Amino acid sequence: MAALDAHRHEVFLRMEVAGGKTREVLAGRADLVACETPPAAIAVCEDAAEETIRAAWPGAVVERVAAPTAADALELAAPKIRAGAFVDLALLDGHYLRRSDAEIFGEPVQALAQRT
């Protein structure tokens, strides 16, 4: 399992599930504590993610790893690029696990229109 700092005292987790598949989730400390079977080991690359994980799962082995970079993404993509296996850009869509700050904290458009 791996965790990245999601800010707001939450982490993005990538975990293995049944059948060797993976699942990505956004979780806070309470979500992690409620997990029935915490992982034995988890990889983190930031202090905040490590603190959240250690607070929720004190028995888990936390392994510190280097943060992913654009070079890592290119290395993973290189075989597909060489093979010309490109996805139609019109089919790409973001995979958001949380609404943006603007959606959460911003004023609705109707409220802005009423002030003008």
C-alpha cells in the first residue's frame, strides 16, 4: 500500500484489493482507524502522510520512499509511447477523489451575480 498527503489531514491511498487489482481512496484518520484490516506495511514520501498513517495505524511498518516525479511517469509511459499506443485526448477525464477547494469554499455563481 502507498499513501500521499492529500492535505486537510487526509491521505490518498492506493491499495491492493481482491484479485490483484488496485483501488484509490481518500481517507482521513477516522476512516483509517475504522479500517477492519490495516496493512502490515505502507510506503509514504511526505511527513504529513507519515504522521496521519502512524496516528491511525501505530502497528504498521511505515517505509519512507522518494516522492514520484515526472520522470517516473515518463518511464511508465515510454513503452506505450514507443508502440504508438495513444489514447484519444477527447476520451481523457480526471479521476478526482475530492471536490476542489473552489467548489467547497467558493461562493455559488448565483450569489456572485446578485452582488453585481
